[in-house]
Amino acid sequence: MKRLTPSATRRILLWFFDAPSADPYVSLTFDVDVGPVRAFLDAFAREHGERVGVHHVLTKAVARCLGEMPALNVKILGRELYQLDRVHIAMPVHLDRHGRGGDETGMTLVHDVDRKSLLDIARDTRRNVAAERDDRATLSGSGLPRRAIRMLPGRALRAGLGVVQWAMQQPTTYRVVSDLAVSSAVTNVGAVFALPPGARFRAASATIPGKLGPVASVFGVAPVEESVVAEQGVPTCRPVLPIVMIVDHRAIDGFLMANAAKHVAEGLLDPARLA
């Protein structure tokens, strides 16, 4: 047996999940017909001469949901709930192994998503993803901590992360640096893998690490797949987007969770009102 040298991503994940804790997270899996989204995006590209993706539409739908349902836009620090007054969405980024990122996964943050147009969200996302893959150190990405993690030995890394953990559990930190107050995360699993023909996504669950002031919700999507659905009692093949919603039950109960899923689904079924 050979001891491995973990990457920067693996080192941070080992720290995130190293302590046992109660798991307050619950998940809900549903799928939404994205035929309306595809038709809308084709028309959008013809009108604006620039493409916007399904992931951008979902991100906007989640942000609008958080903006219109402020009970969802909260952060738990210690044993207290804090209301957030801005909607910032975190997104995992599949790093380009041929670029300077040289790692598996990064993270970027798009600010004030509920106040931005779909075109602005798409542009901001592309710009942030490019910075992540080039390993540039920005306040909207994980390039800076990845650099530090590569250089620090194990004990120094854990000591430094402990200090960061303490700071990120203080309400004052978020009042001073409001751009760090992540509202939710939207992760696009479909961007990094696709199941082979004959295999279908069915369900997923996750535990959200709480060491840096956890988000109260995470939305994950699998690749769009063709599925047979009933339309007026007739079996019809439609493109559907599988969605997993994970929430912290300490902040969001079943009623809020169900309403959030309904809200997001309505946005995807009528994407023109998200533009």
C-alpha cells in the first residue's frame, strides 16, 4: 500500500469532512421538462447573437427563488440564523487539466445573481470559470486558496484553516465582507460526466460541509435526458433535467423546501420571465 500525495482539492476536502457531526441535511430529487428552456434559448441566441446555457437559466431561477422567498436566503452561524440581503451563488468549476489550474475542481462565486439578466449571468460565469482554469487569484474564485494549499505543509495548513474557520463563523465577517456571504450553490454534474446509453440518473444526496459558514441549500443537476412523460394521458418523449435540492433542515423545513422546488420548476417551465 502506497501513501498518496493529495491534490489541493483533496486536502481541503479531507479537512472539510474530518470531524463527525450530526447531519441535518435532507434532499429532494425531481425533474423538469426543459423543452421550453431549449426553445427559449434558441430564440435568445438568435436575438442577442450570444448563447446562454441551461445552467445559467437554472442559476437565475434559483436566485429569483431566494430573492422572492427570503426565508431560504439565510446562513447558520453557530446556533443562530442570519438573513442575507444579497444573493450570491457559488458554482463548482471543472478545471482544465491542460491549463494552469491543474486540479480536479475549483469554485467560483457570481454576485447579486437575482439582480442580473441572463446575459450578464452567462458572461460573469464564463469570465469567472476562465479565471479559475487559468489559476488566477481572484476574490470570486478559489485560485488564491489553492495556491496557498499547495505551498503549506500539513500542520500549517490545518492551523491556517482553523483560523479561517473561526473567522467565517463570526457574523461580523459577513457584515464587513458581504461578498463572501454565499446564498446557495448550483452544481452542474452534467458538465463533467454523462452516463452511457442505458444508464439513467435516479437520485443523489449530500452533506454540506459547515466549517466556513454553510449555505442552507444546494441545487445539483445531472445531464438532460430523454424521458417518457404523460401529456394529457398520452406517453410522450421529452427532454428532462434531473434536479437534486439539498437543504439544511435547521433552516428550511419541508414546507419551504417544497415551495422552493415548485418555484424553481415554474421558472424553468416559463423561462421568458427570467430574462
